[in-house]
Amino acid sequence: MAWEAGSHRSVSRLETLSLGGVFIHTPEPAPVGSMINMLLDMPNGDVRARAIVRRVAPSKGMGIEFISMTPEDRARLNKQIQGMLNS
């Protein structure tokens, strides 16, 4: 997953994923309240979203909440999550 907060850009691994948000592993998490632009590379197509950092685990990562996503991106994300739950 690629993400950016202000001028900081990174590619990170995900720990958890839901329709509401995601936990991103990164040694340098953005501060709580930061706005994040993200790109999730999914097998059924890319998902772009805007999110906000809700919690930070120093040197481990950050929990973010999705705040904006197109209906098409939300549908791709939902399809991916349903596929993970059914496998």
C-alpha cells in the first residue's frame, strides 16, 4: 500500500483491513489527526482513499479511518474483504 501525509510518502504493509480503515505498519507513523492519501493495490483493482490518523503506535504503525472514497473504490474494497472472509 502506498500512502502520503503532507510531503512524506511511503509504501507500507497492512496488518488489518476493514471498510472503516486499516492499520499500517511503518516505523515513522504520521501524527494523530494527520490527513492521509492512500492507494491500495488490490487484485481486483486499485482503491484510492482519503483517511485520517486515529491512533499511533510509536515505531510500529498507525490506525487510520477512511473518510472519503468513491463508490467504485468502496465496492472494490468490499469485494476484496468479502473474498478474504470467504477463503
